[in-house]
Amino acid sequence: MGFIMDGLDAEAYDREYTDRVLLERILGYFRPHLPKMALVASMITLNAAMDAALPFLIARGLDQLHGVADLEETIWQRTAWLVVAVLLSGALSWTFNFFRQRYTARTVGDVVLKLRQDAFDAVLARDMSFYDEFSTGRIVSRVTSDTQDFSNVVTLTLSLLSQVLIVMIVVALLLFINVRLALITLTIAPVVVFIALAFRRIARHTTTQARRVLAEVNATVQESITGISVAKGFRQEQRIFDEFRKVNAQTYRLSLRQGYVFSGIFPVLGTVAGIGTAIVVYFGGMSVIGGAVTAGSLYLFVESINLFWFPLISIASFWSQFQLGLAASERVFALIDAEPRVVQTDDQPVGELAGEIEFREVDFRYNEKEQVLAGFSLTIRPGETIALVGHTGAGKSSLGKLVARFYEFQGGDLLIDGRDIRTFDLEEYRRQLGIVPQTPFLFAGTVADNIRYGKPDATDDEVVAVARQVGGGDWLDALPQGLETPIGEEGRGISMGQRQLVALARVLLQDPAIVILDEATASVDPLTEAQIQEGLDVVLADRTAIVIAHRLSTIKAADRIIVLRKGEIIEEGDHEQLMAQGGHYAELYNTYFRHQSLTYIESWRNEVLEPA
């Protein structure tokens, strides 16, 4: 069945925990709820006692009726107490079970809530390299599906406690009724336990694979929905459906296998229990014939055996069933325990930054095979705007990511105002960092909500003021409801140019000391282009800025242009100096930027409009 498992390898951060370690972690989530657990345990004990009392009461009634000549006349007088006792026992059993279920549900809910919070907190704590390497859909699956399945552990643990108490009560009752028959019953119990434990390993393996393939389904669905516009544009709906059908079929096969494993254990255990009951009935019947045991006692014993087998089978199958929850908890704990790659050596207050940035012999690579920077050095003065230019893969975006502390560098030093960036309180540091990504991401809400995102306590007047500063505020008039215009997921509902303007306003409201701008490459109309350029001028003014530049106007406006190739600075200066050198920058200009220049546009216009 190896084909079923194809493509279901563990993630790089996955770990294998022993059952003991997992149980210790799980118990840690139970400890804050010990009072409720104690109440549940008492309800379980009382409920088990009431369930065990029912056959005992009936057996006593049978013994009282044995050998009575005037049974029709005296049956009510002899059994009235039995009817009342049975009704009372059933009512109390229901009451105890009701409170048990109520507080169990609350405990399970509280524990799963805490685990999901811890898992989501771990997701927020992961650095950007984590998201570059691992599928978002699979991560979401661990936070949602796996934490929910973790509730199986909680429910089964409470159920186990109930079953153990019932077994203890019934064993004591069996020994009280007849020691010989009780010992015969107990000799069969180890066989049941042994068979159940034999299922344990295969159940754990199958369940883990089932969780992985579910994560694969989530990842496929999320990617398909996110890229649906591209799929429709290239008429690839059938291809997406075929890919989903393939992974969905794999899920189906694994679910069948999982069902076979878990449904197979109960018939086997039931057969063993049936054989044990038959043996006890045979020897018990012989004892009744010999007068050693009364009929009522034999009935009590047989009923007690049924009470004994069911919880014993439940306990024996516990480890196999428990693997559902353990496999889910193992995946969640692996996410929580994943070691961060960005490691701070201290947690020092940052204070107000001037904005000086110094790369000193920095080595950086995304992985062992992809060296990006080697002995890289660069100093950016406070308030200076530098434009990074170069071909794809030159290392432009990597510099911005290192300054944002999204990735860990492997050698050298990165200093901010002369201090090692690894010693900063990251949360405080990033408050003074403004980042505008190449494709601005906006959250569902209103335009005002997204501008206020970096400064939640900003007043409406402050939001309006910064929005008016960007592009002169003219872009607001194009929005149907101004700043209260609703935005869909990822900014749907407004144009790409408007998204860029919102992103600039968001950074401006934050008022950072350092700005990292990865200019968008998407084309916009000339008016929006002018508004964006005006917004950039406002955002970059009097701030240290690193610009991964794609617009000629931004490059020319920079204080210094840094030309990169394969992680090395090969040229630097302003536009006129670099053009005069006729080097790599001049080549990039003629290839990528010349068509944006006013001279080129005027020349093209004259050629086109000049009469033949």
C-alpha cells in the first residue's frame, strides 16, 4: 500500500515524540482545570456505581422470589422495593452522567482553546523563512483541524477514567459473588489487553499519514482559490480539478485504511470477550446444578461480566483509538516547538532611532546551496535614501529582509545606529520600521482600517491627515465611500494603484525611522502613477530608506544608487555619475529604464507624429 503514502513525507520541522512525552505535555494543559476534573471524576465514580448497582438489585430480587409458592399473590409485596430502587438507580445514573458530560465538554473546550491559542501564537512567532519553506495550507491545517482532533485525547482520557472506575467496581463485585468464576474471568483479561496493544503502532502510523494528507487537501484548496483568477485566465480549471481529485482520492484511500484499522480491533476483542463469557457461563451453570451458586448469583455474575467486558475492551482499545488524538497533538506540538532561525541574543530597549544602517562583512544564504551575500559591507547614513538596482537574484530584496530581521544572517554584523540588530527587542524595533512590499497586502475591512493597521490607536483625524498627504489626497475622491470604502480579502474592491496608495499612507501614519520599499512593478494609469510618486516623496522624506527600485523617477531621486550583481556592489553613485561611467548601471538603464525617461517619450512621440 505504499502508493497510498506517496507525497506524504513529514515536514522538516516535524518531530517524533514518545507517548510518555506527549502525555506529559497533554497533562500540562489539564492542570489549570484540576477542580473541574475532580468534579468530573466524582460524577464518573457515582455514575459507575449506579450502573453497577442495577444487576445487583435484579439478582437480589430473583433470589427473593426463588422457591416462593404463592408468587402471584406476593410478587408485588416482595419486589416493590426493587422497582423503586431500580428507578432511583436509573435516575441518579442519568443525573450524574449529565453533570459529567457538561463539565467534560467545558474542560475539553477550554483545553482545545488554549492549545489553539498556543499554536497560533507559534505561527505568529515563526520568521519569514518558515513561510517560504512550508505550505500555508498545511500550517492552517495544524492550527484548525489538528487542534480540533486533539480533543479526542481529552475526551478519551476522561472516558478512560470512567472505564477504569467501572472495571474496579465490577471486579470487586465479581470477587464478592464468586471467587472461582471471578478468577476465570480475570485470566482472559490479559489476552484482550495484549491484542489491543498490538494494534497500537499501526494505528499511530496510519493516523499520522491521514493527518498529513488532510493538510495536503487544505493546501491544495487554498492555493486553488487564491490563484483562481489566474486559472480562469489560462482556462486551467480542469487541471486544478484533476490535481484536487488526485489528492482527494489519496485522502479517500487513507481514510478507508484508517477505518479498517480502527473498525477491525473491536470485532477481534468482542470475539475474545464472547469466548470468555461462554467459559464462565459453562462453569457457572455447572455450579448452579451442583448447588454451589444460586440462579440469582449466576445472573448477577453474567450481567457483571458484560459490565466488565465493555469497559475492559474500551481500555484495551484505548491506545489504538488514542493515536487519533496523539497523532494530531504531535503535529501541533511540532509546530509549537519548531526552532526559530532568527535568534535574538538580547532583548534591549531600542529607543528612538536615527536610522544609520551598517552591513559589516555580512554572509547570508537562504539555504546551504544558495549563497546570496558573502562578506557584504555597506553603510547607509541617517536620513539617506538609497536605491538598489540589479538583475533578479542580485540580492536587492535580501538586504531589505535582513534589515527587517525577517531572516538570520550567517556571518558578519548588521548594525543599526552602531548597535547589533541581534540585541534589539524586535517588537520595539519593528515599530520604527516601515515596510511597503512590492504587492501591498490589505486586510478585509475599510480603507481607514488598513491605514490605521500599524497604529490602532490613531484617531480619525490622524488617518484623514496622512491620507491627504499621500498624492495630495485626490485619490480619496475616486473611492465610492472615501476612507470608509469597504475592502475585500487581499484588497479586492479597489485598484492596484489605490492599494499602493493605501500602503504608503499606512507607513506614513506609523512615522518610522527606517523605510524599506519594494516598488511595485504593476502598471498603473498616469494619474495614479503621479500620485504614487508624490506619496513616495512624502514617505521617504527625512527618513533612512532602502528602495528596491523599479521606477526611473525613484532611482533619480535617491541620494545614492547601489548597483548589485550576485550579492556584490559593483557600482555606486548618483544617476549622472553612473551613466557617465558607462558600466552596468548604464546597461540596466538602456535595457529597463530608458523608456520611462521624458527624453525617450518625447523622442518616440516626435517619431510617431512626424509626418511622412
